[in-house]
Amino acid sequence: MGIQQVLFLLVLSVTAYLAYRHYHRVYKNIFLGKPKTINDRPSERWKNVLLVAFGQKKMFKNMIPAVFHLFIYIAFLFTQVELIEIIIDGIFGQHRIFSGVLGGWYTLLINLIEILSFLALVATFIFLYRRNLLKIPRFVKSELNGWPRLDANIILFGEILLVTGIFTMNGADGLLQKLDPGHYPDTGVLFLSNAFGEMFLTNMTQDSLMTLERAGWWLHFLVVCGFILYLPFSKHFHIFLAFPNVYFAKLRPRGEMENMPAIMNEVKNMFGLPVEAENNPDVEPNLDFGAKDIFDLSWKNILDAYSCTECGRCTAVCPANLTGKKLSPRKILMDIRDRATEVGKNIDSGDLTFFNGEKPDGTSDFYKKHYQDGKNLFDYISREEIHACTTCNACVEACPVLIDPLEPILELRRYEILSESAGPPDWVPMFTAMENGGSVWQMSDEREKWRTEI
Amino acid sequence: MSLKVNTMAEATAEGIKPEVLFWVGCAGSYDARAQKVTKAFASILEKCGVSFAILGNEEQCTGDPARRAGNEFVFQMLAIQNIQTLNMYEVKNIVTACPHCFNTLKNEYPALGGHYDVVHHTTFLQSLLDSGRLTIEGGAWKGKKITYHDSCYLGRVNDVYEAPRKLLESLEVELLEMKRCKTKGLCCGAGGAQMFKEDEPGDKRINIERAEEIVGMQVETVAANCPFCLTMLSDGMKAQDKQDDVMVYDISEMILQSNIISKQ
């Protein structure tokens, strides 16, 4: 077994181990949210996955970014074949194992990957330009200051490295195929990398070419490993989470807010109406309504937050944000994610003071009851933000991966009104008028008076 | 013009089973501007020979603004009482000129035990047009440049984009679409109970942003489908001193202003 093989296996297993830990942590953080069963209408859900996630249907409402994003996405999908080859080669100490198996198809496939990689590279530079020079409004909002902006650029630079790896490796390989056909099996003509090799690498010795080929190969592999480990800390996690997120997205009418059976049943009791048992699933006699922290949101709301890639299409169409209010739907998602991450970290620290000394049993219910660190979601999201929402659903419509920024905003409002009896003072007369007079305004006239005036 | 509008109580007492219940809503009942829409729509129904009734004083707010403000208790109290009333009269079909009432009745009452066939008045008018019960001669509106403001709760929330446009087409207007229309329609600023509170601090009111876009369209009228949009857009025009240049109308008012061929 060669030294490269040993190194490869070492890097691969360390990456796999660390990836398991990081990914599992995000998984646990998502399920800090309230349990919620989402298993209805599977065929519609798969259709959404096909059209919206795989097909990127909603991206195409905005053509320019859609096309460039598509380059990177398809390049990503196809490069997986090359990655699988790299892994097999790496483990078994082989070189281009697929070339023998696939023959002419291999030439076609690698050409395709190279063309897509080149297009992805073009897209990457355009994205860097759009973010850093063109300063598209949604990319320069204040919630992106600091880490989020750096995160976006890191990924784009990573993309450049990946493509560089592919072309270095394939370019050197093409020349080596002529110098040492015994060790470098014929891949057929690879238009882009052969041209790259002819242009830049022809004066190199065979030894340097061999080193360069290895360098490209390792660069590509190491950047992929880095990517895998980086994703759970990055907005780029959407490349995986977009799929389950679209699958579990709300299918009921957009205009239907989640019913609150506990309150419905209390009101029905008040009016002496029968309460159906099946409408009354394990409702606890607790007076904490709405959401003040991630435990009160559903796991889907938290999955939404981790699926968000901070593209800001929601914020760009938010009427409140457009007119200078503090609300930004994207920030709401980022805050939920950051809070979930913070809570997850504290829980993993093993410090029992976060649970008043109680021993956690790992259920979201336990954490909801016992977790405390002196903070909650309102330390991230201000009242001013949630009060500015017009519930117009523009953010919901805009999201390419079917995130629902509106639901958590409304859950926070519910907490404020129902559990704290707080909220905008202007609303008090409206509530009073509704409760006492059955109308949004306090009126002295009869409701049907207009009909006498026609 | 005199028109007798029955309440469900009166209709029931007379043994009449109206084909549709006209849900008027708070704005339609009390707001001076929205009342005009209520009356216009009732007049069209009358002219088309549609038998309808209202709940009158038995109608209460659907609870929409309370629910969206976060006050589920008030919402449930009103919704459950309304459902009791509607079920008592065995109401099957509801039409309303308010997209917020429409959304709540259609999408939120079922979970509470209220199952009705609910349509917005633009959809209802379109079906009258399709079935030949309503015939419009463009006349007053022919060739006029107008734009159409999609309300959030009719458009984006409930995907009703075509019915209002078909009606405008039948008026033979020249419809100029705004850049932010249909799924991209910009909110008037009233939804989510914003209508009933001061704005949060910002650079501009949302209705001004929208009204400026409308003024930029160089039209003489903007057609709307929601009582709250009417208020917001009218205020937006006034703020720019354009209230005499760009008229803000509900589609039913525009229809009434044209020549309706009466079926009676």
C-alpha cells in the first residue's frame, strides 16, 4: 500500500468521522423544535422535490442568477461521478478506474464535466462580481455584515479551487498519456483540459507533470473534504437541506394560519359547544402560547432556518423592508438558525446548569421545560421587526426552496399577545372593539345600516 | 335607486332560500368608502337577478386582523360565533368583496367546523359574466388607461389573478400592468392588522411606495379588489396630491358605472 493510499484513507476517515459529528449536531438542533407530523400527500411532496428542488423552478423567476446558479448546480451534480472515481482510485491506489470501464462514455462524461466546470467558474466570477462590486441591494443589507458576507465569498473561492484542481489534474494527465501510456490510460480527447495543458504545461518535465497531476488530484479531493466539513457551519448547507426542506414544505393553503386547538376548544367550551376528541390531541393545560424560543417553533421552522442560503430574495420583496422598516425576513431565518446553534452548543457542553441541574433525556419536550440560558428568540429578533409584517406572503412566494418566513413571525406575535399580553398598544382598541362589538372598529351604528341608504 | 337587501333572518322568515350569502365585512359595513363598494356590488347582484341575503347585524368580523396580530382568543371567539350563525342558516355559498374575509372564511373556518363554498366578488362577477347573467357594454370605460392592483390575499395568497382581469377586459379598458403585479404584487401596507396601528419607524409608508408606482404608470384609474387597498391607495394618492388625477375604484364600482344590460 503506497503512502498516498494511506494518507488518502486517513483523510477520508477523519473527514467521515468529523462530518458525522457536525451533521448530526445540526440534525439534533433541528429537532429541538416542536414535534410535528408531516406525512400527508406524499405524491405532491415528491412533485415539489422534483420541480422546485431538482428542477429549480422558482429560481427562474429571476433569469440572470438562475442561469449562472444552474451552471454551478449541474456542474456539482455531474462532478459527483468524478468524485466517486477519485474515492475509488484513492482507496485502491488506482488511476482513473472508470476510463477502462466506461470507454468512450468516459471521454464524453469528462468532457461534459469539464465544460460544466468551466461554466461554473464563469458563474463564480460573476457571483463574486455581483456580491462585491455590483452590490446588488439584497447582498448589501446589514444582516450580512461580518461572517455571512465572508461565508459567501469563502464558498466562491472554494469553487475556484475545485475547478482549478480539475483542470490541473486533467491538463497534466493529458500530456502524461502521451509520455507514459502504460501508467496513464487513454481518456480520449478532453477539449478544455487538453487545450489548457498545451497552453501552459508543455515545457514541463515528466516528473513535474506527475507531481502537478497529483497536486491537482489532491487539491480537488482536499477541497471537497473541506467543503463537506465546512457546510454545517455555512449558509451553503442549502445544497443538501433544500431537498428535505422542499419535501416537508407546507401544502395547505397559504392563507391558513396553523390552528390552535387548545384555544379553539376553550372557546368552544365557553360557548357550551361540543369539543371533538380527535381535534384535541394531547393538549396540555399550559398557558404558554406562540413562540418565544426555538423549542416553541416546529422542527420544520428550524429546518427552514438551516436551509436558508441567505440569498435575500424574500427581503428584496418585503414591503416593510423596501420602505426602510427594520424587518427583514432573511434575518428572521438567520436569527432562528443562530439561536438554535447557540442552544445546541450549550446543550452539548454537558453543563447541567442549563437545565437547572436536571438530567436531559434528549427530547425536545425536556429542553422546552428545563433549558434556560437567560436568553430567548426575542434577544435576536426585536419587537419592531415582527410588528412591521403585513403578512403579504411576498417572502413566502419569493423563496426558491419553499422556506416560510411568515410562520415564525406570526408565532412570535402570538407569544407576545397571548402569553405576555403585550404588543402594539394601537391594537388594544381593535381587540376590544372586536370582542365587545364584533367589529374591528368601535361603532355606534348598526352593522346593517348601509342597506337603508341605497 | 331603491333596493331592498334582505337579511338571512328576513329571508328565512319569508321562506326564501337565497342562492348566495353576501358577506359584507366590517369595512364594507362601516367604512364610508367601502360602503360604496358594498352598495355597488349589491346593485349589480340585483340587476343580474341574483337572489342574495346578508347576515346583517348577526355578522361579526371574521377575526382575520386579530389572528394575524397574534390574538387567537379573539379570533376563535368571533369565528366560532360566525360559524354557528352560518351553520344555523345552513349557508352553503358565500360571496364577499373583502379578500381578507374571503381568505379567512375559505381557508381558516374549515378547521373550526365551518365548511362553505366561498368566492371573492370578482370571481362571482366573472361567473355571472360567463353564464350570461351579466352583460356589460364597455361604454364608460372603453379605451381608458387603467392599471390593476393585486391585493395580497386575493392574488398571492389565493391565486386569483384572472377573474378581475377578465372583468376589466369586458369593460374594454386598456389595462397596463405594473412591474410588481400578480405573484410579485406589492402590498398596500394594510395587511396583518397594520391597518389598525401606526407604522413602525422607516423611510416611507408602504402605500406611498405603491401609489408612486401607480402614478408612474400614467393611468387615470387604478382598479382594486379590497376595501383596505382602496383606503391605502386613496391615501397614497392624496399624499402626492394626485387624488384628482388617478381615481381609485373597486372593480364592481367600475362595472356599475358602465352599461349593464339588466336581466330583470
